[in-house]
Amino acid sequence: MRIVSVSGTMSRLAACVEVVSILLVSSAALAAPQLVLVNAKVFTADPALPYAQAVAIEDRRILAVGSNEQVRALTGPNTRILDAGGRLVTPGLTEAHVHLGVALPTPPIAMPNLPFPGPNAEQALAAVEQAAKTRTDWVTAYIGPLIARDRRNWRKALDAVAPNTPVFFRAFWGHTSIVNSEGLRRLGIYKEIIDPLGGWWGRDEAGDLDGRAYEAAETITPRIRPATAESLAISLGEAQQRYARWGVTSIHLMNNDKSLEVTLTALAIAKPLQKWTVYSWGTWETQRIPEAWAAIDRVEKQTLPKVRVEGPKWIVDGTPIEQNSLQRSAYVDRPGWHGRSNFTDEQLREILQLALARPTQLALHVVGDAETDRVLKLMEQVAPVAIWRAKRVRIEHGDGIGRDVFEKAARLGLVVIQNPTHLAIPPIAGKKMLDHEIVLKGFVNAGIPLALGSDGGVAEQNPFLNLMLAVLVPSDPSEALTREQALTAYTSGGAYAEVQDQHKGRLAPGFAADLAVLSQDVLTVPTSRLPATTSLLTIVDGEVIFEDAMLTSPH
């Protein structure tokens, strides 16, 4: 993936438009476009023509990209001409990793210090005790790392303050849940329960459940109150509106805690505005690995315009926040503990082999550096490098891909989907989460394709917040991307990550007419102002899904 340096951008504009004729068919052979944007600064994400002044759209696709004069010459009497007033026009952004429609089953009680470091044990127990005095239904709450890392028997601790009220804690980042005895009883979870595929139940020294649930076991929410298509449709519809105002035209939904059938029905109700790729969940109600692909087969005929189903996605290890990602070095405040894998070598090998036998993409949540080592080793054992390159395996997060494995990751054709908010996680209790830094620019320099997604709540979903973090990298500024690199990762990088790079992600003739006119130039605006960026015009397949009156007003 070729990245164009931001320096000298405007000085190269004239040279770029001089060669635009190679990207334009003869005017006589073109139908008049339905929409033309002129007087713009067009960032194309296309190495053949990085910048232009105007774009023409016809029949859902980009008809032409070039100078104002060249594109205006194509217009007809019914062409809508929009003057962008010098504003930045980009390919539609891709939200390459997000979880939507995941919420606690009852309104959560208030907890202090969220998200980091979250409440301590005394604060959490006091809040539960107070809530249990008036509630007979579930007392639920989000927790932070202080509780997730606290090794006490949480079942007994919660029983002491809420013996007759069911209590459910969930880590705000997922991967850990905690339930008291009354909660376990109502859920029908007893000592004899078998650990699910890809997860486990916490136990004390006597083998009794200690209230903790990890990974595939921690999806307690749907056990209490399963998602309905109607409620999920509201959440997805609201997300579509947010994303339209940010210029996002493609969304990669990580479909945890719900079935594909429910999600697709919800999208049908919500009527997709953007292009959705739904990544199915490898361990959703699954006890045998092949069942994950069977779930995809079941919805084969449940197709929707603008919606694709991919995956499955497998959570191969945890995260350093709760200290379960598998690390080469022991965690700094937990001697001898390196985290753990969610699958045995035999199980992971089966996942890889089945992925190669099926046409759908494979997505792997891999965070720890030791877990990264294991995955790469097994991939090389299962199939030749060339086969894996064609498969284009997604590595969600990729925090454990360090410089010493760049070459191997690049040879295998791995695509990294990183979440810039991860780069701003503060030390917990004064200590860093990992003994190594998370890289970002290193991926680009090593030739490893990179896409960006939020992996967060409503505020964190703002792509321009993530763009800011990607060009700052608070944890290691030497890993900061240039503005162009970050914007490329959010556009053509996102399309590459879902194997749609021959159809969208660039503003080039023949590509899908997915684009955004931004309220400010994210390539030049002061860094602190990036999160305030919005889209004034968002187009998907040539159809306007959001338009701000400010676009046609003087500025």
C-alpha cells in the first residue's frame, strides 16, 4: 500500500491534474453525470492521482476525477453542480471495528472513575449494597480494571452486600463479567457447568464458582435479556445517523452477544444507509468449531442490500486491561502470570484449516505478543504463505505485533485493524499495562496493510477523534502516522480490510460513489480541532444520505 507524503500537497496538484486524462474516458463516450463536485480539495486515496479538484458521479459510481474544467465539461442540463468552496472531499470513511447494540440488560447503577481506573472494591460494594435495598430485579454496573484485576472471591463479596438480589458486573471493554450467587441461580449456572468453547468460569481453590466469567463465558447479558430485532434496530438506526454525520459510508460490525438472524432482521428494520459488513461471532452459542460457519450458512438467503456477512471472528486471547492477553513477559504487578489463550493449539489449528476451506474471511482478535507468536507459527504450519496472503486474514487490534515479527506478518498478508483509542489508555495504578509499546506507523513502514476502527462507545466512535489519536499516539509519539497515512487507513485501508478494495475506498473512475465533504481540512487543521470535524455531505453509491445546509452557504 503506497502512502503519499503530505508535504508539497498543493504544489503537486497541478501536476496531478495534468495526467488526469489517463483516468478519464473521452467526453463523448460518457453519459452526463447526475452530480458534480467542483472547487474542492479532493483526497482520492488513489496512488495514480492522489489529489484533484473535482469529482463526477453517475449511476452509483465515480465517473471522473480531475480538474474543475475537465469535470465541468462532462455536465449536462440535469447535472447537479455543487461548489465545495475549497473544502476537503474524501472517500467515504470506513468504521473498521465497532460493537453496536451491546448494553446491560437493566439500567446500570452509577460507578465512579469510569472508564479508568474505574471504581475500587469498596466503592463498588457500597454502591451495590445501596442499590440492593430497593431493587428486586438485577443490579447491573460497568466496572473498570481495578475490579477486573482484584483477585478476591467476588461471588462471596457480592453475596455479603446483596444476598437476595442478582448482581451482574461487566467490564466496559468486555472480556470479563462477575455475577453473585443469586445471579448464578437465576441463570441456571451451577458448579457442574462445563467451560464453553473459547472461555471459562472462574473457580476458587475448592473448585466452586467464584463469580467470574471470562471470554465466551462472559456473555451474560443475552442470558438475562436476549436482544430483540426491534430493540437492536433502534440502536443500529441511531448509529447510522451518527456515522452519516461523520462521513462514514462503510461499517464493520463485530456481532457479539447476538445471532446473525437477529442482527440481519434488525438491519432490515433500520433500512441500511451505509454499507455494512457483519462479522459473525465464532463462539456465539457454539460448542464445536464448525458450528461457527454453519451459522453463516443459515443466513445465506437472508440477504439485504448494502449488507454482507463475513467471518467468523474468533477471540483468541483476552486483553492486558484484565491481564488475560498472552504475553511473553509476566504482568508487572502479577508475578508469574502471562495471561492465557482461549483455544488449545489443536482447536486453533482446526479454526485455521476450516477458514481456508471456506470462502468467507477470517478475523482473529489477537492482542498478546506471545499469542501473536503462537498464531503466526500455526498459520505457517497449516498452509504456505501464498495461500494465507490470498486469504487476507484480519488481525483485530494487533497490539502484540512488534517489530521482531513485522516481516513474518507481512509475508502472511495479515491485515491489522487497530483502534487508536487503545493508544491513549493511561497507566493503571501507576503502572503500564505492557512492557512493550503498541505500534502504528511501524505497520505502514513494514508494508502491513492497516485499517482503523473505534472499538468504543458513542463518543469513541468519532473517526476524527481516532484520527487525532493516530497522528499523536500519546503512548509513543514516534509511532504517529502522518495525516495522509491516517486518512488512507480510514478509507482505502478499510476497504482493503474487508476485501472490497477493487470496488470502494478510493475516488477513482469505476469505484463506488462513496464520499464525504468535510467541514474542515483534516490534513491541515490544528490537531486539537480534529475531533470537531463533521461531514457536510455524505454520499453512498451516489445517494445522499446526509447533507448539511452549511455546504451551500458562504464560508
